[in-house]
Amino acid sequence: MACTDQEVVLPLAIAAWLDEEVDYRTSIEEYAGRRFINVKDYCKWVGRYRVMFQHNATNAYGVFSLVVHEEIKREKGKGIEEEMDVDDEDEDKWSGIWGGLEDEDLYG
């Protein structure tokens, strides 16, 4: 069973606000154009609708997009092997499993 968008986007938007270690609050408030007084205030805003990429969306999707872009910027310059700690044995195992599959096989 596959996850739906709201099962991924909303929890990530809430976690991005609550997790002080990743430090997204300032970026989120800049994106929102406002400060939030508490998590309840933030959650009300996250659920509101907006237009993004010429489609109806919620602020949660905007935060999701922000987090993805921020993570890409943070990881820029790091090698994927360094970040994932991939060794040759693991790489061979996964390439054997996924190596012969086309996009249609993976996504329908």
C-alpha cells in the first residue's frame, strides 16, 4: 500500500517546525511572511489553502517544498557515497535487484 501525499507532506511540515535540531523555523517564518506564537498557530496556518505551481495546495505543501530545497542546498557538495555510507558490496546487492527494471516497472 502506497502513502498518500497528506501522509507524507503534513507530518514533514509539522516535524520541520517542531524539530529544533534541523532549525527550519526561521525559514518557515520567512516563507510564511509572519511569526507563529505557538504550534497551534502554526498548525492552523499549515492547513490553509494557497496556489502553488498553478495548482491548489496547502501551506503544508509549501513547507514540504521548502524543506526539500533546503536539504538539497545543505547536501550540495557532499558525495552520495559519503552521506549514505555505501560500500561496494551493498551497491552490488542493490544494483542486482533494481538494475534491470525500467521506470514503467517501478511506477506502473
